[in-house]
Amino acid sequence: SLERKEGAERRAARQARMAALRALLEREAVSAKSQWRKVHAALGEAAEMIALDKVDRLSVFEEYIGSLEEKEEQAKQAEREAARRADRKKRDAFRALLRRRYDEGLIPLAARWRDVAAELEAAEEHGLAAGQPGSTPQELFDDFMEQARETYSGHRRLLRGVSGAPPVTAATTADEFAAAIASAADAGSEVASLPRASLAAYVAELKEKAREEAAEMERSIRKQQRSAIEAFQGALRGLMGATLTSATTWQEVAAVVSGKAFASALAEPLQRQAFSELHAEVKAAEDKEAAAATGAAAGGGEKEAGGEEGGERKRHKKRERRRDEGSDDDDERRKRKKEKRDRRRREKEAGEASESG
């Protein structure tokens, strides 16, 4: 109908005016941070503004700003995604460096960060990984080594199951062991294809176990030798008694212990060692006794001198006391003489008074 046609034409004209205003905003480089108040003040006299009422003007502006903000957010999101991909590539490059050095045997399975940090920090991959916000190079290393140890645990079970595995000595290398294990009768394809790093770790483990066993055996031997030496020393003390002094020589001891059962249990070098230790103990004891005797003699002289000095002090005090006592007697005599003179004087005065009366 005519009414619907006119309505459609009015809507089309309104949309055209709104599109014209949007085009004006684009031409004037209105940004997402622009304020409607300032935009309206700058473009309020433009034909595109005047052609619309206040509500449509504001609607066009808000829609246009919203589209700009959405585009900016999409651009930022794309930048963030690109940065994440770049950072992930840096971490992957550092992981690849760890894998290469691990496979080459440059990073042992038991390595800690402090053991390899200096060498890894010199690599370009480390610098790139250190400059990204994700996991640090040390965290990447720790994760890699944890995974490597878990992988090796399964490989070790396979290697232990090979009955024809060659023996490992201190001189065995990972390459030699790999060649030998590959030719073992029951070594399947799975064992033969194990990575060199796992074979090297297994060889290192067997070597460490051998070193620990050798060290334990050495400690046991030293303990037995120590017990034998102490038994020899005890038997020698009991055999020689007081004749064992610092002047005793090894030749004398050798003659005494010759043919004795306790001596035959110990080789001559250890017998000499036992005697040397015992001789040092005896000499130290003699020196200590001599020092004690010298000290006692010196102490007695001091005591005697001190006794003489003490006696002199006692005699001096006695003389002082006598002088004090003598001084008291003199005072007493003078007092009696004075009383006697006073009494005579009183008697004389009394007699003279009687005669005059």
C-alpha cells in the first residue's frame, strides 16, 4: 500500500542520513577515545549532523565508537596472541637446546641447575627464554629433567631385564655399552633403540654403584686392620710390661714377638705401624709423668719458702703483741705512781692542817 511504501522510503532516507553521518565521523578521524560533547561542538553545523535529530546523532556516534573499540580489542588480542606464540617459540628453542645437550651426554641425568647454569647461560637460547614472561630457564630445566628421569626409569627396567648385558667397569663408556647391549642375545629392538642419554645414565649409575661398593669394602678392610693393630698393641703391652719404654726399638720388639701367634695375624708393615703408635703413646705418658714430677718439686720449694715467710710473719706479730702488752704495763705503772703521789700529797696536807689547829 501507499502507506507502507512511504514508511519504507522514510526508513531508507533515515538510514542514508545516518550512514552519511558515520562517513563524516570516519573522514574526521574520530577515535574511540573521542567524547560526544567535543565531537558535537566541532561538527554540529555540518549538513550530516543537521539532517538527523539528536537521538539519531547520538545513536550513530555510539555505534561508531563501539565498532572502533571492538576493532582495537581485536588488534590487541592479535598482538597478544602473536607475542604468546613468539614467547612459546623461545621456550621451545631452549627446550630443544636442553634435549640436544642431554642426548649428547653434556647434561647428566643427576645434574642440577647449579651444575649446568654457567654453560647454559652462555647460549643464545637461554637469553631469549630469560626475556619472556613465561617459565624461567631454570623452571624449564627442572621440568625437562623431571620428565627425563621418568623416561629413564622405564628404560632402566628394560636394561635390567637384559640377561646378556655386558659388565660395566670404571673405564666403560656409553658408546661401548651401547654397542655391547645391541649385540646381546636377548636384547630386543626396543632395547637396541634406546637413546644414548639413557644408556649413558645407566652406565653412570652402575659405575657409581661400583664405586660405593669399593668404598664400603675399603672401609671394612680399614676397620679390620684397625682391630688387628689394636689387638697387636694390647698383646705387646701384656707381653713386655714395664720393659716397654720410649727407649724400646722396633728390633727389640720384633725379637720379642717373633713366632707369636698374635704377631702372625698382622703383616710386618702393620706391625711396625702398631709399634710406632704404641711407642708414641708410651713416650707421651713418660713426658707427662716427668712434667708432673717437675711441677711437684717446684711446688714443694715454694711451699717451704712460703713456710719460712709465714714463720717470720708470726714472729713479727708476736713482737708487736709484746710491745703492745709492754706499753699497757707502763701505763699501768705510771697510773699507780701518780695515785701514790696524790695520796701522799693529801696525807701531807692533812697533817699540816692538824698541826696548825
